[in-house]
Amino acid sequence: MPCYIPSLKKIGVKMVSRYPRRIPALLSEILLYDSDSGELLALINGDWITAMRTGAVAALAIKTLQSRTNGIYSFVGLGNTARATLLCLLNIQPDVHHKVRVLSYKNQEDSFINRFKGYTNISFDVVKTNKELVSDADVIISCVTAFDDTFAPEKLYKKGVLIIPVHTRGFQNCDMVFDKVIGDDYDHIKEFKYFSQFKKFIEFADILKGNVTGRNDTDERILSYNIGIALHDIYFASRIYSLYENTNKLNQIILNPPMEKFWI
């Protein structure tokens, strides 16, 4: 994923690989170049940047598109992406008490809940079925990388619900019946199986710029596919690099890739 940011005079290339038998299975690296000279400036592990950027975009989509702030936030898939999303959400809505519902799976809910024990603006409820998770939920965040089937029948999703399938799978049955589908980039979404049958598609950037309205009323059911743009990761990598650029310590920074899964 090559990107060029003229204002920062940086070129970046992000590489992502997934090997099921590797620990961790999913890894990303970022190559950062000076766009004037072509000099390779840094090789940066992109895992933390990717997780936090993904969480930040998902949290921004929630804040922008949710029908109400005092509703139920349901999470399925409780890994780093879910942690990053909830961390960002708690911090951009500090005055909101978040009622968070999580789906039980291999006791992952225990460590997930424990991660947020220091926050006072959150309470948790643990459920065991998909139906319990989505029933009456106002916002549903899926951070599961793959589903073999659809997560729940579309009739179970209430009026006004916002669904954010971070990794896109499991909610295709909603594509044709929800009022709007939001995406961070047209080219990411145009090859979706049911794209031609979306009732309405909007790029998220157009909402943020005020060109179009994100949510028109509290009854709209909205899907927000925030797949992610490598340009964001290159931007953050460049800013992190600039923190060290004038310290004369860059040559001393040698970070080995993680040999086991890290937790945000």
C-alpha cells in the first residue's frame, strides 16, 4: 500500500501479512521515505499504529453516526481492535456513561473487562448468544476477522441501529435493507457483492467535511464499513518519526518485531 504525502515530504509503503501458524498471525511493517531524496528513513512496526488508527476511525464513526449517546454499545471480537475502539470512544465521550455489552467467547471477556477497570464512565454486561448481543443494541461493533455465516437476521436489528463491521464480514444481509452504507473509500466498497443494491452509499469524509448529512433521523439503520486507509498509517508513522528526528537518537532505535501477541 504505497502513499505520498506532499505536505510532509514523505512517501510510505505499508506491508501487511497474515500467516495462520505464526504468532502473532497478523503483522504489518511500514517503510518511510524522504520524498525529495528517496532516502529510506525508517522501517517501523505498524501493528500498534494500525490498531489505534482503526479504533480511532471506528470511534469517530460512532460519535458521528450514532442515534443517541446513552444507548447500548455491543462488541463482538474482543482483541486489540476492539480495545482500541473502546479506548478512543471512552476518551472522546468522557461525559457519557457507556453501557457496553460483550459476547462471551473463550473467557476473552474477562481480560477485556479488566482492561477498562480504571474507567468510571463504563459498565459491562456479558451475554452468550448473538441474539442477546444485538437485541435493542444502539451500536454494534464487530472486530471479528471472519464469519462463516451472517451474524444475525436483519429483523433483529432495531430502528436507529449503527453497525460497524470493522473487518466487514458477517453483516452482508444488512447491505440491501439498511437505509445507508457509509465507507471510508469508494474503491474499497465498490466490489462488495451487494454494492449495486445499496439504498444509499456515502463516503465518510464527505460527512466530516459537511458536504452531506450522516444521519437524517433517529430511525435510520446505518452500516459503516471503516476498512481503513494506509495513508492514515503513513501520516502517523511520519509524525512519530518526527518526534525523534532532531534527537540524534534515531540510529540507536532498533525495535525487534514482537515475538508474541501484544495487548493494547
